[in-house]
Amino acid sequence: MIHEAEEFEVSDVARFKEAFEGFRATIEQAGGSDVRLLRHTEAPNRVLGTIRWPDVEACHTFAREHEAEFGSALGPLIVSAGPSQLWEEL
């Protein structure tokens, strides 16, 4: 299993969560699971998104196929974003 983690600074957490949740079914259809959004305890506009993927290729395929949709829906709410990180279960 692969865990994808990406950190965002967003302008409106509630709207970001709503927009992100709009992709949950699409993520799950592509093999993603355990989709979570976490808010930093000391910086409430910092959000960590995590998704579990069966393998790296499933994650990359989803990203390629849905990059424009994500950008359109979430981009206006993102102030800054760190690179996506992939972690493999031991």
C-alpha cells in the first residue's frame, strides 16, 4: 500500500473541504481509500490531505487523469501547496 500526503495552505477551509469531498467517489473508483483531511492545530488554514492507494501507478494515473478538474475546483482556494509525498507501508 502507498500513502499519499500533501499539505496545503488554503484561504477557506470549509470550502476547500467541500470541494475536496466532491472528489471522494472519483478517488475511490480509481482505487484510493482512507481519504482524510486534517487541519493543523496551530495554523487552522493548513490542511493535510492523505489518501491510501494500492500502488504508485494508481496514484500517478489518478493525478494525470484528474489534474485539470482538481486545479479548477481546488486551485482558487489554495494559497500554497507542498509537493505530494508518497509513503510505502513497511
